[in-house]
Amino acid sequence: MGQLDRQVALVTGGGSGIGRAVALALAAEGANVSICGRRREPLEATLALIEANGGTGIAIPADVSDDGQVEGLVDETSDALGPIDILVNNAAIGGGGAIHEHSVEVWDHVLDVNLRGPFLLARAVLPGMRGRKRGHLVNISSESGLEYYAGVGAYGVGKHALNALSEYIQRENQDFGIRVDTICPGMVVTEMTEDSAGLDHAKCLFPEDIADLVLWLVTRRPNIKIGRPILIQTMLNPWE
Ligand code: NAD
């Protein structure tokens, strides 16, 4: 018996990095996992790993910033696996520079994926969760959503706003048995960061560290409330 048997989880950005580790961790505890991302191949690779471990899931290429594709993603997931119990809003892109250096296109694109995406996903799953009086949202934010690092521009603004979005959703839905958690990781070795010059990977977090936390959050006793975004960092500065 897994801790998440018969539950359905949707993980965005599940083809790589943190999303892949989260999808594998949830599936290993018995959840049926729907993974979405832009590219089919990495999604299929994650699904193959899930199935090799005895789990079940579905891979659906979709752009989280497109409302029609998000509705299709949620409908296809529900039709194939059942109503969604757990949503992990993980997909995001980097992007930045100093604010005055952003093109309008970069600004819009980063906020479309990193903020509009989680909004669209939440909007699509919340009515069903409210009706069933159960559900769990986990939003993957960033340390950049708590601090103000000069030069990460739209990315940092989007993550601060994602923290606020999580809080609004929590307050509006806690009487419906729905929980919302926000995780703010420090540096994690993934595609997003592996080429960062001067970064000591041995001092970074690994995707599995974030997956462990997500798993604890979605399986914890119902009476435990986490009041603020969770900052998860390493003890050693990975830039030194
Ligand atoms: P990653 O690049 O491996 O994963 C991002 C995923 O999002 C990819 O699978 C990509 O296909 C998907 N994606 C991008 N745009 C999309 C779109 N429009 N529609 C659907 N999917 C899309 O990077 P990661 O480090 O695993 O990032 C996962 C999350 O963790 C992100 O929210 C990121 O901001 C956050 N985070 C990462 C770090 C880090 O150091 N790596 C630190 C803090 C927070």
C-alpha cells in the first residue's frame, strides 16, 4: 500500500529536473501521475521511469501559459486517470537581467509561464476540488521569490507574485478542505542551473530533496498547517 494510492496528481514541467523527481516520488507512493511539459520526449522518458518502477501515469505535452491547452490538459488527465487531487505547479523558465534591460517580449513570456501558468492550472482544478471538498496544490516558487536578487528581473517578480497567488488561493479555499503549499528552493542542480559558471554542484540541492519535501507535504497529517512559503536551502554557499 502506498500513501497516495488511488490519488491523481498533475505535475507541470514533469519531463525534467524537479518536476521529474516529484512525479517519480508521487508515483512511487501509488499516485497516478499526469505529467505535462513543452516537449514530448522528456515526458515520455519520465513516464517510462514511472512505469519501470511499477507506477502509472500519462504524459501530455502542453503549454501552461495557454488557457485552451491548460483546459485540455486538465480534461485529458481527468478522463484518463480521474479527478485531480494534487496539483504541483512546477513548470517555469528563467529570464531576466536588470529590469530596464528586459524586452517586453521576455517580460511577458517569463510572467506568462511562471505566473499566468499556475493561475490557469489552479483555476482549472479548484472548482472540482471545492466540489469534492479535498485537494492539494503545491507551487514551486524560488528563493528569488523571498529575496530581491538584482538582475533576475521578471523571474523574481513572478516568483514573489506566485507566493501571493498561493496565499490568496489558500485563504479562499481552506474551508473547502483544500491545502496550498509553496516551496522556495535555493540552488538545485537541474537543466536550469547546470551551466551556471562558478556553481559548485556538490553544495547544491538535488531535485530529489525537493521531491522529498513535496511528498511530506502531500502526505502529512491534515491538522498540520504550513503558514508561509517554505525556504529550502543548503548549509554551504554553492557559489563559494
Ligand atoms: P527545468 O528547466 O529542468 O524544468 C522546468 C520545466 O518546465 C521543464 O520540464 C520545461 O519543459 C517546463 N516548461 C517550461 N516552460 C513551459 C511551458 N510553457 N509549459 C509547460 N512546461 C514548461 O528546471 P527546474 O530547476 O527543475 O525548475 C523547476 C521549478 O523549480 C521551476 O519553477 C523553477 O523556477 C524552480 N526553481 C528551480 C531552482 C534551481 O536552482 N534549479 C531554484 C529555485 C526554484
